[in-house]
Amino acid sequence: MQDGKELEYCNLSVWFDRKTLYAMLQFLVNAGATVTWKETKEHFHLLVCTQDGRAEWRLQRVNGVYRWQQPDCSVRDTRVALILYRFIQKAKGHVVVKMLHESGLLIKHIRYGEAVRIVEIKGAEKKVIYEKACSVTMDQVIAALKRRDAEERIPVLRLELDYELATLYDALHAKDTAQIRRSTERLKQLRKEMLLLEA
């Protein structure tokens, strides 16, 4: 990102653990932003002030993690925009980022912290720069839509993913091929479930 660009975040949905959220706050302060917050049992209110303006963000506390859902959020300060983008990626969040600059508009669709589609718009011309293939079946989507416990399941699923990744790490160091296969298969299943729940 260069100076002069304005970023707009749409359909923002990200889950932060306390450590990641506080790391983001530290990065914002280090970048020169004035950061104040108020935390209650249900919410985490955050106010970020820079020379280019102020942003007020509200996160919801659910089962010990912080859920940030916001339909739209404009960020004029490039440093704040970069930090926010970095931590959305780190927390494997979802967002549509619109980068407005002098030559046009670049739209990035981020799912699980990685770009799945990038579109460039210049005047009336629209060009798809990148698109990632999807491996989820319609039956899996329907099953996920029928589930009502998604909000409770997602934090637990994140912990299961972390545990399985740690198991895989240990298996790789121990060169335990059987455990590596089991962990890899389990991670594939957990990833598909996460894709369905957060779709």
C-alpha cells in the first residue's frame, strides 16, 4: 500500500484470542495511533485515533475470545490499515478489502486469512486477477446451514486445530509417519468443518 490509498473493509468477521488482540493494540500504539479501550463481560470497545481521523470498533466477547463483526469500516491511515490487514490474516479472519487509489479499485476477498479472489476495476473494465478454487460440496454446505451451534463450535474448533497442529509438529520432529498421516487427515476434516461453519 502506498500513501493516498483509502481502504474500506466490508463484511469483516474475525475471532481474536486475547494475546492476538493485545498484540494488535501494541502495534497500533507503536505506529503512532492513540488507542483507548473499555472492556466489559460482553464487549470490548476500541477507539483508535490518528492524524487522519478516528475509528471506533466494537468486539463481542464469546467463550473467552473476541468476535469482531462489522459490515463496513473505512480506514484512511495507511499504517492502521496495514496493521489491521496483517492481524486479520494472522487470526485467519474473513473480509472484503476495497483499496481505492488514483488508477482504480482493487477488491480482495479474504477467507481464513488468505486471498481467495482479487478483482481490479478501472472505469467500466473489470478484471479478475486471482481466484482460488473451492473444494466444499453442496451437501456439506447444507449440513452446515442446518447446524445452529456454529457460534459455540467455532472457538472449540480453533482449539482442536491448534492441538492437531501441535501433534503434527511433534510427529514431524519424531518422524512418526503413522501419526503424520493421522494428523494430516484430521486437519483436513477440521478445515472443511471450519469452512462450512464460517461460510
